[in-house]
Amino acid sequence: MDRTSTEARKPAARARAAREKRRRRTEPAQAEPRRPPPRLSERRRVAEERGGPWRRCGAVIGFAPFEEGRAIMKRSGLCIAASVALSLSAGAASAQSTAGLDKLYILNCGEGVAGDISRWSPGVNVGQPMPFVDNCYLMHHAQGWLLWDTGVADAIAAMPEGQAPQDPRMTHWRRPKTLAGELEAIGVKPSDIKYVAVSHTHPDHIGNVALFPQAMLLVQKAEYEWPTPFGTGRFKPEHPVTKLEGDHDVFGDGSVTILATPGHTPGHQSLLVRLPKTGALVLSGDAVHFKSNWDNRGVPANNADKDKTLASMQRIADVLAKEKAQLWINHDKAQRDSLTMAPGASTSEGNELCNSSTRTLPGPLTRAR
């Protein structure tokens, strides 16, 4: 090819190169395919691509659409399963919190007749007598035995006519069985008792405290320091004591809790018992004396403080509602007649209410009104 023809083609080639260069400038470059970041989960990758909300076991992490596909649903299922497992574990832990308490016995700590029932419900049934009972409660916990109240003195069991009161309006007490004999029938010695807790210091509740000189006495400080009419203490000064100032979790696991319910006396207390199978019970002490007394919020004329008595009744009602608990009224004979007294039923493992029949207590006594 001669030089003339070669020179003639150079302008044309330069023109084509210029056009190609202009075309490349005006056309956008083709985007490279998007790649997921390394070590990114399928669920998060879909979230970033689609822009909807997404979660990891309940915590909002990013965004993904509601229809995330089977892979994401499988992961959600794992989250739900984990949540259910945690919930079941929490329930099991709650049940175990009261598992240390496994036995409850009702003991007959006295029977009698109140001469004038209006003494406990002023203005109602004036001059009419009413049968009374007196209960003690023995509980077994993995940490030891607890006795709630000790009843009238065992010495009354040896009195053929019982113990007549100086005031005929009050209660004429008898004792069909001694407390020591009832404990022996269960196979428990007085020295086995770790704690003695008393609702208050009237004689029908502390009559046998001296049987347990080694047991730790659990009593409100206000009650312990409340002087007798003779100006003396209500317990032997050498008796070991824990003076409480309010509520007290006896075993530290919530199974037995002393509730401060002043009013009947300055330092009166009741007892909340949570049994793993039976559920919650409130042992009234003398915060209330019998069913109609409770239903009508009757305040005995000789109570230490009327306003505190009514406040304590309301507190018990609130506890009953919160705990879905039964109320066991200490002196109510009709209620106690629905129960089997100790030693009663078998004390084999799993039968926690060793003294109670399987009959349901009367409705009004099992819930607050």
C-alpha cells in the first residue's frame, strides 16, 4: 500500500476513535452485581434487600419484610421455642422456691365455750354463748420444724371440768389432748422444734411455750415488750428470741411468711403459708375470731386498737386476693370440723396436708369479701 492511501485513512480512524470516546462518556457504566457482606445471615441479607422490620428472638435488630420465607420462619421458630423454654424454667424455679415446705399438721390445742359472743362482735348476739376451738399448726420444712401457736396450757388437760374464766362472758377452756402427746403421736419431740412463732401473747396462744426452751421464738418486738397487767414480761428472759419489726420470711424461700397484723394486740401477727401443691393459706391468729366476725368486720371491744384491727383485716383480704389463698380462722369451730386433725391422714411423701381431708373448705372462708 502506498503512502498516499495510508495518510488518507488516518483522519477517518481518528474520527471513529473520537466518536467512541464521546459515546463512552455519555452512556452510564453498568453496575456490578451486588454481593452480600461476608458472614451475614440469610435473614439479615433479606432484610437489607427488602427493607422490612425483622427480629432476633424478640429484639428489633434491623428491617425485613413480613413474608421472609421459610428460612427466616425456621429461625423465628427457634426463637419462640427458646422463649417457651425460658418461661417453663421460670415456672419450675417458682415451684421449687416453696419445695422446702412439705408437711402441715393441724393440732387440737383447746376446745371451749365463749359465754357471750358479743364480746367479739359488739352489739350482735348479746348474751349468747358460742363454741370455740383453739388450733396450733406444725409445719415441716427442709430446714426444720416450725410450730405456730402453742394453745392453752397442757395442765388444763388434767382438769376434769376444764379451766373456768373469772369473767363468765369469756371462754371456758378444756384440753382433750396435750400438745406434748400430739407431737409424740406424730413422732416429733419438743427438742426437734426449731422455731416457735406465736400470733400474740394471750394465754390461749402461748400456754406451752415453755415446752420448747431451745426453740427460737419469733414474735413482734411490740408484742414482746408489751407488759402484762402486773408489769412483768410475757416470756422467760432466757428464752432465745427474734424480735421482729414487721413481716418476716422464716425460711428465706417464701414458703412461710409472718405478716404483721396489729390491732388485736400491739404486736399481733398472722402467717402466710405457701404449700407447693395445696397453694396458699393464711392462718389468722386472732386478727379475726370466727366467720361472721370476718364477714362483718367485727372488732372485739377489748382489742388494743380498733383502727389497726380494721387495717389488718383489709391487709389479710388483700393477701387472700393476691395469693388466691384460703383463710383459716383459728377459733372457728365450724371450719375446723371440716378438717381432719393430726395425726390424721398418711404422712407419706407427697401428702403435704397431713392433717386435712381432701374436702373443699366452705366457700366464704376461702376468699376475701
